[in-house]
Amino acid sequence: MGSKETITAEEIGFLVVSLLGLEDVKYEFTGGRTGWLGDIPIMLLSIEKLKRLGWKPEYSIEKSIKDTINWLKTYFP
């Protein structure tokens, strides 16, 4: 699925570090200025067809990542 939000790989990294309560994390981007071949700068999945059917996203990107982290902590401590 998708949402109306966009997010970069860097923003995902910062969000995960923040949600895990980590400090002094060193980021290293090894793909150069434009990333690796095939990388996309911003992730945005189209939900237009679903919206026409009356569907709308229930979760933000942040909530989805937070829920995933909590699930992983629960089942893979």
C-alpha cells in the first residue's frame, strides 16, 4: 500500500535511530551523491486507484515504522 506522504532513505534512518533511542550514530552513505544504481531519491507509492474505491490510509509512515520496531522488539528481543 502507500500513503500521501513521501520519505527519503536518510529520513527513514533518522526516524529509526530516534525511535530506538540511539545516540551518537554515525551515518555513512556509500552510494555517492546520487545513490546506488536504481536508487530512488524519494519513495511515494500511488494510492489514487484505491482512493477512487473509497480507501484511505490509516497509518502514517512514522506510525508504521514505530509499530514495526515494536513488533520486532517483541518477537526478536
